[in-house]
Amino acid sequence: MGKYKKRTFKFIGKHDYLVSGKEYTLRDYSNALAVPVKLIKKQFKFRNHYNVITNVTLYPFRLATNSRLETKAEALSQKWLRKKLV
């Protein structure tokens, strides 16, 4: 065990992997949202949410991890639409 206690943040809200009312470390939030720990740390610091984490705090990460394309055909179409014609 280390010399220092791991810092935890209480989660209040609704999420698939996180339970409301339970405390989690930055690593736990990182694993649940599939984003790097540094990004989570910056986001929490930027929004000044050091005590309680809510769905509002996690909202940008949920948008980044959810795919907006529903089928393979839409993904392929989007790939070709992004290419320049010239």
C-alpha cells in the first residue's frame, strides 16, 4: 500500500457501469467511460467538480464514446463523403 490515500469522488446519477451514491477513483471513471485518466482529471478540474460527479460532468465523455453511425453502410458512406473531390 502507498503512503497516500487514493482520492475518490462520489457519483450521483444514472450510468450503465457506475452506481449512484458510490465513490470511485479517477481510474474507475476512466475505465467506465473508456477515456484516458488525464482527460478525466482535466475535465473534473475544469468544471470544479471535486466532491460530487453528476451526469452533467460526464456528458461530454458519453458523446465522445457513443457512435453516431448506426450501421456499417452509414459508416462507409460517411467515409466517402468526407473525401475531397479534387
